[in-house]
Amino acid sequence: MEEADVEIENIIPLGFQNSVFLDEPDSDHQQLRYFATVKKILPQSIDSAYEIIPKRKFIDPKDFQKYCSWGKIGEEMMKEAVLVKETEFPKLKDLKR
């Protein structure tokens, strides 16, 4: 659920990456990446960490870098997600819904 307020299904691991917070050089941690399909879109709720309702926007995977400038890692992650969608769920019309 987190910020997106959606129920998901068909969860498939894509991989992980090691990451470090820029202001904490010794903060080594791993970020897991998954593919999933949206089962149900729920009304948005307040993010308790920031006391706001984040904007939610469903996008075409080719536009990912416009919204999340994650560089080469983001490009590769989207390529892998699209590949999973095309091979595992070919009947889905698009990835953004």
C-alpha cells in the first residue's frame, strides 16, 4: 500500500541493489525491486511520515526517467519489468494500469 494506496498481485522479484545514504557514507543497505500488477486502486490516504497525501500518477514505463531520474539503474530496472510483463503477462494491454 505505502504511498500508492493500491493492492497488488503477481509479485515477481527483479533483483536488488546496494545503496548508501549520501549524508551517511557508512549506511550500507539493500533495496529490493519487484514487478507486480495492480489488483485494485484505492482512495488515497495521508502519508503518516509527512502528513500529506502524495500525488499518484500511473505512467508508461518509457517515461519512467522523466519522473524518477535513477540513471542507468532505473533504465535497467524498467527494461527488466517490461520483459517480465511481456513474457509472464502478455495479455495485459499496458503496464501502467
